[in-house]
Amino acid sequence: MPRRRLCISIALLGACNGGSKQAAPAEVTPIEVRDDQGVIAELMPIRPCRAKVGDQEMIVGGPPILSQLGETRWMGTTGSNGTTYEKDGQRIARLYPLADPAQAAVLDTQGVALMRVKVTGDKASVTDAATVPVRNLVKQEKSISVDAPIALTVTGTDDLVLAALLTAPELVPEVRMLAACERVLVKGS
């Protein structure tokens, strides 16, 4: 094959294969919750979002929020009063507001707060239904520390509201994962 044809063939082959090198996809940093034994919860801030609390794991798409966990279908319906999470069509909890950097609450079906988080500067306070403080979160240099009910460290995010949702023992694991994933999917934390 003459040299010119060979060059054209190589050029066309390169064009068919994209010609130029494509940039490698950006590496995603997981958001991890650790106690003194190791990782107890993890969230991958990608689409769809992947979350794990203990031995429960969910893949959450949206918005609108949707996940299938075994035979159970979880959905989130968003309205002016936040997102209502449903398990197989039965209302379980509501998250409000969705992407506020300074506050969030998860409410039961009667509108009673299961937990509320309020951010002030580099600190956040989580309160219960009676507005009694139950734990504090503090931003560190590269992590967030949580003081109760056990000491926890959250890495991979500086979003105090997200950390409070992911570490909330007041919430069933599925609601923790749905709320944390929704915050990531809506806000882009």
C-alpha cells in the first residue's frame, strides 16, 4: 500500500475511533460516615445516587425520587411543602425544604418533626419534635464531626445538612438514604 494511502487510512481510522483522546470521567468522592469501627454509611453523589446505611443499600433516581428495594417501591412526590416519601403508596415522611443550605426538617405523616437541622456558620444543631437539641455537627478542615448519640466523622462533603440527614438515627435507613440522595440530586452537593 503506498505511503499516502496508508496515512489516509490511519487518519480515517483515527477519526472513526474519536480521533482525539477523550477526557477520563472525573473521579467521584464518596461521602462516608465513620464511627470508631469503620464506615457505617456511604453515599455516592452520582446519577442515580447510591446510598448505603448499615447493610441496606439503595439506588435512587430522580427527581422525582424513585427507588426499588427488593419488592418495595419508594417514591418521592415533590410539592410546595417539600418531598413526601412513600413506601408502596403509603406516606412515610416528608423532607422540607429541599435545597436550603441552612436548614431542613424531616416530618412524620402528622407533620411532627422527626428531626430538624439548623446551620449557623460552621456548626449545625439537630433537634427533635420538642425542639430539644439531640446532636451537634461541626465542620473540621476536611470532615464534619458529629457528637451524639455516638461520635461520628463524615467525609466527602462540607454540607452540614446533608451530613445531618445521613447520620440521623431518628429516621429509618431508607428515609435517610432517600433524603440524602435527594439533597445531592437537587442541590448538587
